[in-house]
Amino acid sequence: MKILVPVKRVVDYNVKVRVKSDGTGVETAGVKMSMNPFDEIAVEEAVRLREKGVATEIIAVSLGVAACAETIRTALAMGADRGILVESDADLQPLAVAKMLKAIADKEGPGLIILGKQAIDDDMSATGQMLAALLGWAQGTFASKITVEGDKLTVTREVDGGLETVSLNMPAIVTTDLRLNEPRYASLPNIMKARKKPIENIKPADLGVDPAPRLTVVKVDEPPKRLAGVKVASVAELVAKLKNEAKVI
């Protein structure tokens, strides 16, 4: 069984995000970029499934600028077998990404697609669900545990009220949550091997998809700065401030 793992290039989670001076987006020039953390979890889970003998091949896919090839190399160093880069300078939004992933899935014929539940740059959490709808596949989102038995997939999901377990027929889509696993560090030998693994470079037009954005960003603002706290001398003063100043009671 093939496993397809989409991976996204995002601003590294350790970097303090800065808004551009013109308010059109966040600053990415000269900023450290890395693989979306939820996608790292997806790659790790795919590698573990191959180690268990469930999967035979792992294909890492990234969509975006040419530098996304480095994100694919990271996935290859973690254990993916080959990569596909859909190169585009357009502002790729979830629906366009889902359409391109569908075209790749139709061509490659994977039995399972695992991707992060959301990207830390836009937090949309939409691509996996859109892809499942376009393919007509079962989906298990926000997965904290995955078990494969034959052509059945059992997914434990993290929901508002606790945990929910669903049984899916494959092929299926799974989006990963934080508690699914702890991604491994790529060893130096595997990083060197990853340089020799193949990455296919294609364009959105090759997949018959127009990547033009459908949503327009009007303005991006930084959140308001938090005010300094104050000490109160008594409960009565606290209640008065909550009532008269904060107006929360």
C-alpha cells in the first residue's frame, strides 16, 4: 500500500511572527522556514506504518515555491521514499491544494493519505476535509491513534468532549493531532541518503488545476498588546474593577 503525505513549508514555530509594514501579510523574507509540525507527525506515522509492514511506499508531496523542495528533503530524511513538488508562486489556498492533491492521488493510487490537521500559518484546518470530499473517501480527522487491520482503519479522534473512535474503510484520509506520536530526528546518514532520493517537479497546469486564489486578504494586524497587571488590596476592590473597569460582571 502506498501512503501519500502532503507536507507544507511554513515559518518555523520558534520564530516570532512579524506583520509586514503594509499589512498585506506576515514577513517571510530572511525568516527561518521549516516543515509544518503537524505534517512532521504525519510523516512519522507513515514511516511507523511502513515499519510495521502495512505500507510499502511513502510519497511526500509539497505545493508552493521552489524552496518547498527542502521541506520534501526533510520528509525523505525522516523516511519517505520519494517526493513530488507542485511548483507554483501563486498564493495556494486549501481548495486549490485539495484539487491538486486529488489529481496526484488519482495518478498514484495511494491506499491512505495522512496529513497534518492544520498548518500553523493559516490555521484553516480545511485541506484534509476538502480532499476527502473531492475523492469521496472516508476521513478520520484530529487523530491521536491509528490502527490498520486489513482494509479497515481504526482512528481515535480528539473531540471537544474527549475521544471518539471511528472505523473507516480504506482508501481513507487521516489528519493528525499532536498526541499521535513524537516525530524522530533525521540522522546524518539519512540526510545524506535523502539527497539521492528522487523528487518529481510538476506544475499545477500538469494536474489540470487553476491555483488562482478565491479569497482576498484585506488586511493583517498584530494582536493588541496586553496591558500590565495591577495588584488590588482587597476582594471588594477586585470586584469593583471587574464591574466598573473590565465590565465582565
